[in-house]
Amino acid sequence: MSKEISRRTFIKGAAAAGVVVAAGSYFTWNGNNIPEKVKKGDITYDVLIIGSGGAGMRAALAAAENKNLKVAVMTKLVPTRSASTMAQGGMNGVTGVSDPTDTVESHVFDTIKGGDYLCDQDAVEYFAERAGANIYEMDYMGYPYNRQKDGCFHQRKMGGHSHPRASYFEDRAGHAMVHTLFEQCLENGIDFISECQMLEISMSGEKNDQLNGVIAMDMRSGNLIGVPAKSVIIATGGYGRVYWIRTSNPYSSTGDGIVAGMNVGIPFKDPEMVQFHPTGLSANGVLLSESSRAEGAQLKNKNGERFMEKYAPEKKELATRDIVARAIATEIEQGRGVGEGIHAGVYMDFTVIPAERIRERLGQVADLSKRFAGVDITKEPVLIAPTCHYSMGGLEMADFHTGESRVPGIYVAGECSCVSVHGANRLGANSLSEVLVFGHTAGDGAAAYAKEHNYAGSQDKLAQDCQKWKDRFEEVTSRPEGCGKTVPEIRDAMVNTMWYKAGVYRQEDQLNQATQELKALEEEYKHCYVGDSSHVYNTAFEQYIELGNLLQISHAIVQGALARKESRGGHSRRDFPKRDDKNFLKHTLIFKDQKTGEYRAEYKDVVITKYQPKERKY
Amino acid sequence: MDVKLRIHRFVEDKKWVQDYTLPVTVGMTVLEALTQIKEHQDPTLSFTCSCRSSICGACAVRVNGNAELACEILVENLMKRYDTDELTIEPLGNFRVIRDLIVDWDPKYARIKKIKPTVHPKAEFSAEEGCKQSPEEFNKFKKLAGCILCGSCVSECNKNSWNQDDFLDPFVFVKAAKITRDSRDKDPKEHLKAVVDAGLWRCFNCQECTAKCPKGLDPAGAIEKLKEATFKMGLDDNVGARHAKAIYDDISDSGTLDESKLNIKSEGFFAAGLRAPMALRLMRVGKMNPLDKHPVNKEIDTIRKIVKNAEAASKEEN
């Protein structure tokens, strides 16, 4: 036995002996995921934020600058597990530190063009004007920026941008942002209401427009809690999980906040606008970086044909994300893909690149391919397929100067919102800057609202809503095995519907079928089998709630896609392959009828300031 | 090929080990296996996960006694590593277990707070114009900024297993090391003092944290760097620092430890006096004789060279 092992064994033994001696004190913990005052029900928050990603925590810090206000962040996991942590590229903002010729106008135009002219141009101007300031602010908060020689943070150029303007931490820009914000929240004493699954925003009053607070389930105890609040900021992230494993999003991106918002009358704006990245691993949807294609990897179908020559004769694999994603989807659909069902894909061939260069520049890609697909990309091609990457749509932000929705007291920020800055297609590194800019704005907006208003909600109604969910929990979790399909069975059926009928390509007859299928699934959902009746950390029940939300999101996507009879950005209709500015330079607004549960579409004109729509060419 | 997972279950005060068998497929991670069990065999099995690409830190568990990120470790590789078709999965060690594989993070956040976990920028910097820092200064802490708060490092930490009350988790030390090495911070001493008070010198130096970190951050190394920094900042008036200094002096002077004085130098004359009974016992069995002249190692020149080189290497690293 080697010396290292014997040393380890020795220390282990000694420590274990110590545990026996100190056994009395070993499990004394003072921890608590929910502040005592929330449990006792003797606090009304001025600003209650749902979601602990970049937008949520940025909003919390902004609101908490008002020292007299009571601010809390509620999250279904613990902080730092959010989708924001996964962002790799950086955060955009015009500062001129790496390229003095960069201008705010240029950032505005790149964003609008990238968004295929579905952006509200006044909102984009507001966004681009503030993005730079937020980057400096993060520097002051301790963000670990990669630096250039003059001591400033370095900025790099991302796809679709005409200047380098993305500041970053290595290839983990989002991770660094979330941890910096979390450290700030800890030091500033922000209340966290952790591991609480938000279920509903409770409203009262004749017109049902008076905010009471938020109903949530404390995962640890199974208790239903009603947290009274003067204002609420919804910052719960996107909805990529409607495509389940065909997304690069985390398991938690289930659109919880969007559904809660729709249920209190906030419209879901542009739900059909979903961004598909062309190269996710076909095994599990995990993203293989854009740099694969940039370094020269070739896409081939099952016959070994380099099919991009057909779809984009000049740029081939280097065409934009949407073009490549659509080409891959077409190949698979027409029977030239490899593999079955949701895992079908095409080959991405790296063997044309010298092995040396793969090791040097595509280490992460090689590692992911090896791990999840068992493929050594220096020797054989790996199977890839499009994967849902970002949700441009979200809850309508009624006023981008404050972050408010059209329901008084309710604010929205981040991927769950639609400002609209990204329009029909988001550009790289604009998402992190969006969460900073509008997280900040919404935090300030909600704080100002809380200062001007007294709590006028009904605590009785809050308690009633709690009881309603308590009853629902008991009913749902006590259903006997065999009462219906299981939650994963319904989810898989939903994914099949969404991926094949409302995925990369859409067309009328299939979208109509999708509507019918989703309706049938909602019926099955009503008596599905959850299979766990414990009150302690019942993740089976949580997944049941998330599935319910995903089904509603799916409905809205299909409804929006059906009504938008054109192709623009992330939305591609086979039956209407061209952009139609005459009829559809408009935002879709999907409302959910609060009584019947039916979905209804309305339209709102896109705001144009300086830039008239032109054909999008790169 | 099948794998048998022996999962430690804990639901509402009931504890048991439950076996699940399932086929191993290409690219199947531990997280994938857990998910399949939950979806097809037992919906009550509980665990947390989010990003499934090893950056969010939600899914760390213990496999055969060692912490792993469930989303990145392949079942196949574990079977090869342990040469078995049976794997034991437990929640992380040194955490309170809430249910099955889910652990309580809340006390950990309270511990992070102790070190004042943010950079307090120097006066010349501002929120409007940001900060300045050279690439070399950035390099000094960039690796430490990669911590994902997964908790793997503390799972097998022997000091934490012994007693958590007078020590921190390795990831908290990593955070402290990150901030104190960040040139933007105006007063690293403030964070360092908090770290010393919270038990910096009580690390067993067992290296379990460094062996377990899925991001290769070397928390044990971070702890050593913090210790070094306490000397530079003059925060060396404590038992741990004096003990380290006494050993350093002995080794540089004679190449051997002078056990009879080590204790006095570390703890001070009066506190060391309380250890007189042990000293007497050592003397009785001939392990220590204060009257003997302290011997000098024959290879003292070589030893001094090693010390010198180690100092030079450490300077370069800093």
C-alpha cells in the first residue's frame, strides 16, 4: 500500500474517531432556508423577487439600495444554480476600451438587425445606452474580468456584432456574474427565501388587480407559504424545457414565472420566438460551441454528403445559426439523418482538422463529445442536432424605463420577460447585458413603486390561496398508481409534439395538430400519477408543477406560431418562408383568459425610431 | 451490461439503503442514471440538478465514498475505476441531509458571510469608471474565481468531519483567497483576519479537498496561500503561525525539530506549561530530553538549499 493511502486512511480513522467523541455537537445546525419572519407571517416585503439568476439578484441589489425597504429573493433551488451561470461568451456594452471606434448606435443597429427588426427600437436604445455603465459597475462589485494591458477589462467580438464589445471571464462569463452578484447579496444582507417553488401570484379586488403576494411551496417542509408583498419582480428565466432534452437550458428553465404572470393578466409576448442552436449533442442537447464550425468542422448526412454546400453554397457551415439549424432539420426530416426519433442527428466531422489543433482550440468540445457520446472527435464524427438555446419571448414589459408589466406592482426582468430588445433572434452576449440593465431597472422601478404605495392586498385571500394549493397538493400526491399516465410520460409526449410540430420548422396543419395534441395532454395531466406523497422535498410534485407550466407555455408557443404567417428570426414557417413586414411587423401578445383558460392573440406594433426594416444579410 | 446502484435513502427520519439495477448505456452519467430511476422505477427518489454541464454545482453526490458531480461522471468509468458493477451513492458528507441525496446549503452561506465575501475596492476606483488591474494581477486569482459552490471539497474534509464549529469549508477559504489576492481590494487584512479567526490554522492538510474539486481549484493550496499572506500582513500572532515559524526556524537552523521547544514557541510559555504531564511522559519513555544538546542534521546544507528553492518557487508563484 502506498504511503499516500496509508496517510489518508490514518487521517480518516482519526477524524472518524473524533466524530464519535464529538457526536453530540456534530449535527447542531442553525441553518434555515426561509427567514423566521416569513415563517411566522409577520413581514410584508416591499420588493419580492422571484428567481435568483442574474436578473433577480441584480434587481435585489438595486432595490436594496433603499435601506428602508424590505427586499427578498425567492428561488426554487438555492442561488447560483440558474441558467445565467451557463452563459459562456460575455456581456455586451459599449465602453470603447478595446475598440475606441465602437458606438452606442452601432450596438443598437447590430441588435436590431440581428433581431430581424422585431425589436422595439426605443427599448434597444435604452438598453445599449446603459449596457456599458453596467459593465463598469460589475467591475466595482468585483467581477473577475479578463484584463488587457492598460488595466481595463478586455472586450471581444461576438457573432453578429460589428465591434468587440463583450467583456467576459474566460469562457464562463455567466458563472462569474452570478457568483459576483451572489457575494454582493450575501454581504448586503439580502433575504433569500430558498428552495421555494412559486405556485401563484395571489391577487384580489373587484378587477382582480390588487397584489396580495406570492404563494409558494417550501420544498423542505412541504408547507405552503403565502408571502405578502407590495411589489413582485418576476425573474424566473426562459422556457427551453418545452423541448426537454433538445435544449441547452438547465432543468429549471420551465417558464414558471411566465405562467404565473399570464394567470394574472400579463400577456406572453412573442412566445413563438425561440432560438435554436444548430449544434447540440444529439444524445442530450448539450451545446457544442460555435467555434467547432469556425475551426472548420464539416456537417455530413448519413450518405456522407457535405449538405451545407446545398443550403449555403458560399458560407457552407459558417452560415448563421438559424440557416444551419434549418438545414440540419431538413436533412433529418427527409430521411438523411442518423438515428431515431428525438435523438436523430447528422454528423459533425472534425477529422478534417489536425488533431493538434483540436486539442489546442476545441478542448471543451472534444471533452463533451467523449464524455456524453463516447466519441473521440479526432478519429470519428460526432452526432449533433439543433437544440433550443434561448427564449426571446416572455412576459410583456409594459414600460422599459421601470420594468413594470401592465399589472400594477408586478415587474418583469431577464429571459422570462420580453422588453423587446432581442426581437426575433438574440445576438451573442446580449442576454447577460440584458439581465444586468433590466434587472437594475426593474429593481429601481419596483422600489419606487413600493415607496409610493401602501400594502393594500388581502391577507385573507393570500391565506385562502395557500389553502387551495394545500388541498391540491394532498389530492395530487395521493392519487393511486395506475390513475393515469406518469408525469414523465406526459412530458415526453409533449416534447414529441413540440419538437416535431412547433420546433425548428412550423406549418399550419402541423400546428393545428399540435394544438389538439396539447389539449389532449392537458386532459391527461388532470389525472396524472405523481407517485410521491411525502411532504419533505417532494421533487416529483415539483416536476408535476413544472410540467403543468410547460404545457401552458407550449400552448402559447403554438398559438403564436400559428398566427404569425411569415418567417422571421427564430420562427420559420414552411408555408410562409418569407418575412412579411406589411402584416407582421408586430408583436404577438398571447392572453390567457382567467375564467375559461382559453388563449387569445392580440397584436402590438413594433416601435421603429431610426432604422427601417431591410433584408437581413450577413 | 447492468449496474447496481446502492442508494442511501433518507425520507422523513427513515434511513435505508435501496438497490436499483439498470442497463448502462453510452454516455450515461450518474445523473442520467438517477433520472432514469426516478422516471421509470421510483418517483420518490430525490436529488437536485440543474445545468447538467458541470457549471451550476447542484448535483454533487458521493459515489463509493468520494464526492463527484453527478452530471459529469460516467457510470461506465466509475465501474472501471472501482472494478465493480455495484456503486454506492450517498449525499455529500459534512452537510445535513434533507432528503435522500439533497443536502442543506443554508448553513454554508452563513459561513461564507463570515469572511466578508466581496471585494472592497480601493478609493481610486468607482462604480462609474470601474477599476484597473493588470493581466498579471488578474492571473493571481483567476483560477480561484472558478469555484461553482458544489460542495465536493468539504464532503471528505477531515477537519470538518472532526468538528465544523471552529473551521470553515474549503470553498469558503477559496473565496477568501480569491478576494485577498485581488489587487482591487483595499484591505485584504480585513478578510484575512476573519479567516484566521474562523480557524485557518486548523486545516489538517489532508488534501481531500484538492483531490475532490471537480474544477481543479486546489483549495488546500488556497489555504496555504492564505497562511502565507497572514505573515505578510503581520497577522502571525497566533498558535498556528508561531508553530509554523518555529518549525521553519528549526529546519533552517539545524535540519531537525527541537520538540522540547516547539511547543513553548507555538503556544507560549504558560500555555505550554499545561502540557507538562505529556512532556513528562515523553521524557520518561526517552522520546524527549530537554537536557540533550539539539542535534544538527548532517545534510544541513542540502536542507538549507531545499528551503531556499522552495522559497524562490513560492515567490515566483505569487
